[in-house]
Amino acid sequence: MPEGNVIPAQVLAEAATRDPMELTRLGVAAAKEERWKTALVLLAEAYAIFSAEPESKEGMLKIETDAEEPVARRQARGRMFSYYGLALAKSSNSRAPEGARFCEIAIQLEPYQAEHYALLARIWQTARNRMKMVNAVDRGLKEIPKSQVLLELRGEIGWRAQNAIGFLPRDHPLNVALGRMMRKKKKPLPAERSGPIPPKKKKKP
């Protein structure tokens, strides 16, 4: 069912909170229900409140992880950025690059949080950019190889083998050429027989 018109003041009044962590929780819940406009309002408000806090600099949240910051608060900030990015992309395909930038901030905050890479992949899926979608999953699995979320997403979108030359981009001519060579199927070896080999039939004279 379409979300319909969303009045920001009404959404915030219904939220009845100025706690950025609670606004983030509500915004994430709205995004999971695909109420993208509502999610944008709630997460934008959470961002504004986080940014106005004393530890922020010139209206922007600091990216460096503060060892004294409670884990739950740091996780809330990370989710606020990544889900805001996804909501932006879902609100308009043309805003996917902008949404991806917010997701990248979340990854800087929490590089070992699989959810951020999965959301970045979803952003590029919305923009129908499969190469960047696969790259997002690649990056996540490099940091968290056993992530069930990313492994399932890998199976969903298909998997590309690692670059032939790891330090060059996937679309570099050398990687493209070597990738084609490596994908050529080798002639399969004949299957081994089990049991005794039957004698050859003698030709009739």
C-alpha cells in the first residue's frame, strides 16, 4: 500500500521524543516497513539532534570512534546514517549516490558491522548498478567473512570470483582479459569406471 502524503510535523509529534537514539529506532522500523518518507523525517531529525550535540564539530558528526562513547549510542549513529542513505535512495533512484555517501559514513563508524554493507548493496541495487552492489558485498565479506547476512546476499545476487590481479580494479583491461581466460571451461576428464573393465569384443572374421 502506498505511503501517501507525509507531514513531517505530524510524524515528529507522533514520535513524541527528542532522543536521537529513539528517533533512530523509529526511523529504522519505518524503513523496514518500507515507509520511506516517514523514515526520512525521523532519521533526519535524529541526525539534526546528534549534530547539535557538544561533541559535534561545525554541525557535522565526528567520524572518529570515541572509545568512551557507549556502544549502543555508536551503533545508533551508524544505523541512523545507513538507513537514512537507504531511505534516500528508495525515495528517488537519482539520489542513490547521495544515499551511498551516508552509508559510507556508517561504514567508517562501524567497519565490522555487516548491516551497513548490506544496506549499501541495497542502495546500489535500487540504482540498478550491479557492479557497485557486488563490490559492496565484496568489501563486507573482506571485513566479516562469516557474516550470514552478507553470505545470503551473495547467493541472492550471484557471485563474482576475485580479481585475477588483486591490486587493480575489477574493470581494468588486464583483469577483464584474464577473467575471460580463466572462465574458459576446460575439457572435462572422462569419469572413472568402477569395477572391472569389460573385455573388448573381438571382431568377426
